[in-house]
Amino acid sequence: MADESQIRPPRGALVVIAIGLLATLAAAVLSTDKPIGAATLEWIEEAPMTSAKPVAIPGGGQMALSAPEIRSTEPNVSDYTLFRVSAVLTIGAGSAVGQGRLSCTVQVPRRTLIAQTSKSRAAYPRSSEDLFEQDTPETSLVEFSSHSTDLASVDVADVFGNRYTTEKGIVVEWAPYRVGQQVWKLGLPSGRPKDDLKLPFVSIWRTTVKPAARMACSVETAAGSATVRTAGSLPG
């Protein structure tokens, strides 16, 4: 019978193999934003929110909410559904919004809570000293029990381009948390935008009732204020 010590791999070789396997696993984890075991959920139902006509901005120009919609996933075993509220606020080129204050608010029904990521609310954009420098996400990873996991990944890339905005100097701040409400407060730079200023907004919620939302964006300048609104719900 062969000596077992002669056919067994050297201990040093086993250590090298183990280190290699750990390095490969670490590289795989670092190469993706989605942790191993997170469920990828699809938006299976969607409906547009009401289309409002553009509103005039005091001093010149107009603004409108484009592509406002609600999308939802299938419910989990506890009858909770994830849903997304999204819209793009467009302020026309040359509008008198220099150094103006902008506020965008999403309100949802009772028994609806904003979804949570590992660090904060599932709302985009985040608070930022300069929105131009903030990276846009392709997916949002939220805490949600589904398919035997506690994390769910949902798509948000279709709302955003490569950047949140083409205009530098926009400051974004979240208002303090209130149940059923997400508020973005933005400070706009001086001067009139040379091109249409487009600002996308996304918030993700979880609920046991029919997904519905109201959204309003208001701009305030030295010349006055203006507000554009939309609302909607999913059928069923």
C-alpha cells in the first residue's frame, strides 16, 4: 500500500488553494452591487399618472412633469407590494429660475411606508452639494422579504440618463422624514438655463393597499411661485 504521506497534497499547497478560492469569491462580490442571495424583482404592473399641462413660471418660462407613472411588483407572502413613483420635472430653457428654490413632494396613502436601503430611504436623487456630480443608479437594493431572502433588487435605470442633470451647482436636500411623504428641496444656480433643465425623481414604497401617489413640484423665485401636480394609482 502506498504511503499516505506521499499521495496527500502538501499542507502549503492546500493553503494556497484556499486563499485562491477566497480571493475569487471576494472579487465576485466586489464586482456587483447586488449581494449574493438578493432577489431580482420585476415591475409587473404599471400605469401613467395624470398628465398636467405645463405651468407658467413668474418672470418667464414654464415647467412640466413628464412621464409620471407608478410601477409595482407582485406581492410577497405577507401581501406587501413594492411600488415605484417616478417623474421627470422639465424646466424650459430660458426660464426665470435663477437662484430659485425648488421643492418636489410625493405623498402616498395610509399603510404605505417608504422602502429602505442598507443606509437610507429608497429615494433618488440623494442629498448632495452638487447634483451634477452624483452618480445615477441602475438598480435599487431594498429591504424586502421575497423569494426566501430579505433583500430585493428593482430596476430604476429607465428613469435616469448618465447624469441627474446637465446643470452644475444644484444643491439637493431631503426634508426630515414623515410617514407617507418624501420631499426633495433643491437650490438652483444663478442665471437662466441655456437648455431644458430636466430633473428625474424616483421613490420606492411598500404597501398592503392599492399603490397610489400624488406628486407636486413648486418653484419659488423673487418674482413669485408656480406649482405643477400629478396623481394616479394602479387599477385593481
